[in-house]
Amino acid sequence: MRKKVTKAIFPVAGLGTRFLPATKAIPKEIMTLVDRPLIQYAIDEARAAGIKEFIFVTSRGKGALEDYFDIAPNLEQELRKKGKKDLLAILRSTNMDSGAIAYIRQHKALGLGHAVWCARRLIADEPFAVILPDDVIAAETPCLRQMVDAYAETGGCMVAAMEVPPEKTGSYGILDVGDSNGPVVEVTSMVEKPKKGEAPSNLAVIGRYILTPSVLNNLNKMRTGVGGEIQLTDAIAQEIGKPKGAGVYGLRFSGQRFDCGSKSGFLRATVAFGLARDELRDDLADYLREIVHMDRAAE
Ligand code: UTP
């Protein structure tokens, strides 16, 4: 019987330089799509996949994240007094159970692999998920749920995979794949940010992983890789080719992924999530039609 995946690591120690000056004072993960911070989407997805323990790898200046997950007694009292039940329910949906959430500091931004390794003592000997909150995925069945279900069949390590345009492969970990079974593909090699012309495919890894403790062992011995960072991809790649029940698999998940670590991805997500909300859809759609129309008229 495979151990269930009940722990997730959220590496949020990066500097978020692409969103300066905003990220001078607020963590990127607190920036909001409509009215929910990026981190809330990640937590909701993890909960829907059965995650019970939430481990944040943070850094200096990320205090707002801890406050966000704390209860807000004064605010709750005020809303109760005013009979604002709906708002109270929204507020409470962000509360976390006592003891379910842990914060670990990454003292230097040495890379995603290093961030994950910082949480090793809280993971011990279990499979675990890693979620990058700046990849937001709109899906009928949440992406991590799809992965946990697929992992129940395959074991080993599993990464979320999607096709990217060939000119973008240099920004991702890229997979070479062998046999496939529906949306699950067996990974035969993976390379982080390949140079132009060296990508084995255009199947990219995006920010969802299910990993075995042996990846943490690999990270124990890791040196810096591409970009002078300790790369998670390199530590996962060492698991490729292990016998059945181990090895590395990719899941071509169903859903739409938004790269909210980039400004253009963030704006697209804002529009998509705005249009998905009943109370905003008509007004926003009218406005979008209006500006597209004005743009065309100007041409
Ligand atoms: P990014 O590559 O998006 O870096 O990290 P960043 O610092 O967040 O943003 P930019 O590029 O400066 O704008 C991908 C994920 O890995 C985490 C980040 O917090 C983000 O969730 N990360 C990255 C760490 O936790 N530690 C690191 O050393 C590097």
C-alpha cells in the first residue's frame, strides 16, 4: 500500500523581482487575483488533493503571509456585530487548523532545490507535494488532485507537464518521454532551462510536483546547476530509470495554467478569474468588448 500524500511544501522565499516595486513591501504570494491572494488558490488546491500539513519555505519580508493565515478576532467580531455573515464565512474559509501550518526560513535564495531541501526535517520519510503558488491552474478537477490520483497508480515522482511553444523551452525544465498511459508519461530524461536547439521536446514541467524522500537525499549532495542555483530538476532527474513504483512520471494535466510570476500571465489570470465570477462577468466582458472595439477603431 502506497503512503498517502498529506504534506505539501510551498517554496515562497524568492525575491519576486519581476514585480518590483510592489514586492519591495509585499510578498508576491499576497498579490491578488480578483480578491484572493495567489497563496489562497494554492492552499485551496492542496486541500482539495487531501493535503493536511502545509509547509512554507519563507524568507525575510514574508511576514504578511503568516498574518494572512492567522485568525483575525477583531475583524470577525466587527463583522458578526454588523451581521455580515457572508463576509464572515469568506474570512473563516482562510483559517488554518492549529498545527497544520509550519514556516521554515531559507536564509539565502539559493534556488528551488535548496528551498525544498530546507523543509527536509518536516517531511521525514514520506512522499510529499511541492506547489509553486505563482503557477495558478484553473481546472475542473484541481491539478494536484489529478496528480495524487495518478500517483496512486504509478508511485515514484510525478511532475505536472504541459506543452509550451518551442521558443519558450529555455525558461522551463523540459522532459524527454518514453511510454505513455493516457495522460501519464514515463520520463526518460529532464533538463533545466535547455539552451536554444538543445531541448529534447517542448513538454515543460510547471509548478506542481509529487516527490519521494529520495529526492531529498539527492538534494543533500547537490551542487549548483543552471544559473548558479540548486535545481530541483537535477535532484528529480536522478530518480529516472528506477524500477517500477519509483522512477519519474509526467502528468499532462487538464486545465489552464497561468504564469502569475510574470506580469502578462498575472494580467491574463486576473481577466480569466474575473470573467469566471458571476457578479463580475457581464460588467467586465462589456468593458473588454468596449476597449477591443476602441482599439480596432483606432487602427
Ligand atoms: P522564481 O523563479 O519565480 O523566482 O521562483 P522569484 O524570486 O519568485 O521571482 P523573480 O524571478 O525574481 O520575479 C519560483 C518559485 O520558487 C521559489 C519562489 O518563491 C517561487 O515560488 N524560490 C525560488 C524559493 O523559494 N527559493 C529560491 O531560492 C528560489
